[in-house]
Amino acid sequence: MRLAFITPRYGAEIVGGAETLGRQVAERLAAHHSVEVLTTCAGQDYQRWANTYPPGERRENGVLVHRFPVEQIRNYRRFNRYTAELVNGQVKGEAAQIEWVRQQGPYASALIQFIHDNTRTYDFFIFIPYLYYTTFFGLRAIPERAILIPAAHDEPYLKFEIYRSLMRLPRGIVYLSPEERDLVHLRCDNDWLTYRVIGMGFELPNGIEPEAFCRQYGLREPFTIYIGRITEAKGCDKLIDNFIAFRQRRPGSDLKLVLVGTQLMKIPAHPDILYLGRLSEQDKFSVLAAAKVLFMPSEYESYSIAVLEAMLTGTPVLVNSNCEVLRQHCLRSQAGLYYADRSEFEAALALLLDDPILRKRMGDNGRAYVQANYSWAAIERHYLKFLTQLQTSTLIQGSEA
């Protein structure tokens, strides 16, 4: 088959769960089918969508990438004001929601025109995630050839009528977890569409050396870790507050909080909070393997790559119980705990730190959970089967393929 992946940004340098998922699935399927990517020239700046990459075609790791320029840099402050007005009901209606998508961006009309001009060039157009301009306008151009990977979570925008309609259009949908499937079915009433629940594959890179990494960065045990975008939207402000409160109750402890990822908020100066910036894959897994606990404070996750990477290294996780996907990962794997407030955070963290036998058992459970459910070999098989069945139209609508 000839497949086109459509994603707002693309590249090994791009940090983001949906972008990472889309890139890795595209590269894996390229071993079996002809895979191309349609994306924008936007780089790391997802707030403004500033053009970083040159427009045109370029082959990257076996995949032909078509990049189209972003024609309108986003005014993030104005966009946030308009978002608040829309969510609060100050502006209403389909036209207002479509205008919100245009402001959301990344606005690249040439990409959408390319899809219109090449509707028969590709067997399927695979869109990820649901929220952005590239998916909304691109999918509506070719619904009969569209596969959607929504990467949806319980956020106000999922309740917009335009997305309820969008979720009913594609030929097939790939959900990342049973919880995402149930949420989208509930919000969008689209359980009659053909779908499949397929996660993302994980494997440990070569060259993981926890002790050497800690020596290089001067890290001493014990330390906990957060990996991802460091922003209030991910709950990092509350995580830092909870951690500082926990440390104040343990004045004799040397426990540290290590933050890894792109900084999008001010990190308070504190002797027990260390910011390491962005790391290579080898270094990221090395520091994960050395950490006592990984935190995931976000309420809005459709999958959480960092949680599953921590489990693969044998590191227990402590997650926000308000996120159903994270809570169910813990329940299915028996590899982590969850909390709803500060008192539960402190109690759960104390239990994990003070009981090495429990921590070891959870680490073993997490490694087994990821290896059993999220190997790349299994993920590839699921995608290949789904694509073949969609192409031959043998699937029964309203069921999992």
C-alpha cells in the first residue's frame, strides 16, 4: 500500500507524545509499505508554529517527508483568550469552533491543497492527533480514505460539535488505549465505526549506563524524576509544590526531584530540584533506570509514553488518579500507585521510597507488562492486519478489528 501520515510537526528532534508516536509508527510501517509524511515546517515552537524546517521533500530514516510552510504564525496570547471565550460559552456555534481550529493551527493551506490534489495517490491517509488544523481540514477532504489516531483525552475541546462530527467521518480509527476508546465513544457516539486499540511499541536502546550517567551529572541517590514538557498544563507546578511539601516533612532526607524535558514554565530555585534539560534516548533511559520513582502529574493523557518507558526500565510510577488512562495502566500492570491530592501523594511516595521490596516487585511487574503488551513486533502486526482488513472491506462496522 501507499500510505500518507499527516501530523502537525515531524522529526526526530520534535518532543511530543503524538508526534513521537506518529514518527515511530510511520518508520516501522515503511518496512512493509510505501510510507510518506505530510507535515509542516514547524519545529519545536508549538505555541507559535514558527517555520524551522525548509519546505519541500526530504527522505528521513527511510520515509519521504513533504513539508509545507506555516502561513500564519499563531498569536498564542490571543488564541488563549479566544479559547477561554469559547469554552466558557461567550462565543458559540460551529463557525466559532472552526475559527478556533484555524487559530489553533498550524495553518498550512498548501498541505490541505496537496491532499485535495492527491486523493487517489495514497491508499490511506493516517491523521494524528485529532485536535489540529492539519487533521480537521485534511480528514474532511478524504474521509473514505482516512484513518484517524485521535490521541484524545478528556478535555473541553473534545466536546466541541465539530469534533463530534469529525470522529464520525474516517474509514477507521486507531485508539491508543481502551480508556480512550470508551471516552471517544461516549463523547462522539461513534461506536459503529470500525476501530482497533493499538498502542505504541517500546524497546530499550543500546548503551544504557545508569551509574555512568549519574557520575557524569553528579547525581546521587535517592532521586525521583519527571520526564516531559515542563509546564502547568502537565501539572508540573502542582508536582513541584507537592514534592517540596514532602521534603519539608523529611528534613533529614537527601531526596531530589530531577526534571527532564523542554522547560515551558519557571522552575523555582530549590536545592532539591534539578533541571537537566533534554536528553538523548540513551541518557533518558539511563536516568530512568537510576530513579526511584517516575512522576506523571498530568490529568490529560491518552497514553503516556514516559510512564511506559519507566515501567520498561523497572522504575515504579506515581501518577495522577484523575487521569483514567494512567490509573488503569497502574491497575493492569501493578507497577505503580496513584494519588488524588497532596496527602495521598505524600503517603504513596513514602510507601514507594521506604519499601524496597515493594519497589522491586513493582519494577518487575512493569517490565513484564510492557514487554507482554507493547513490543514493536506485536504493534506492527496489529497495524498491518488493520490496514489489510480496511483495504479489503472485510471488517464488521462497530467492532474492534
